[in-house]
Amino acid sequence: MFHVYVLRSSKTGRRYIGSCENLEDRLRRHNSGDSKATRHGIPWALVHSESFSNRAEAVRKERYYKTGRGRAELDRLRP
């Protein structure tokens, strides 16, 4: 399974969108500072995720969430 995930930084309030195969390990690596792109916002909390059967579908959804319409959709999901 491949996952698209949305993280929210407790420190900065910013959102990060990514995709991976092992969601738990990826979240751990974001919060341990292994990723230069997210090191500044530790700690990160998972706010949304979706699962897909192949990488191509997950990457397609990740790219969609990074567009204006995708960001608007994520804003509507936020409580």
C-alpha cells in the first residue's frame, strides 16, 4: 500500500503534503529531523491520510493536493 499524507506543524502551523509506502516510519523520520524540508516545523502531527494500491495513484493525489483546488479541498477537511 502507498499513502498520501498531510502533516500539520504544531510549531509553525504550516501544512506538509507527501507520499510514502510506510506511513508510521515516514512520520517518525519527519519528527526526528531526518527530512531537511520539515526539520524547521517539528513536531508534526498527521491530520489526513489516504491509501492507494500503487505508487502512481498516490503521487497523482499528492500532486493534486499541492494545487489550488487540492489545497482548498484540504482546507474544507480541516475541523
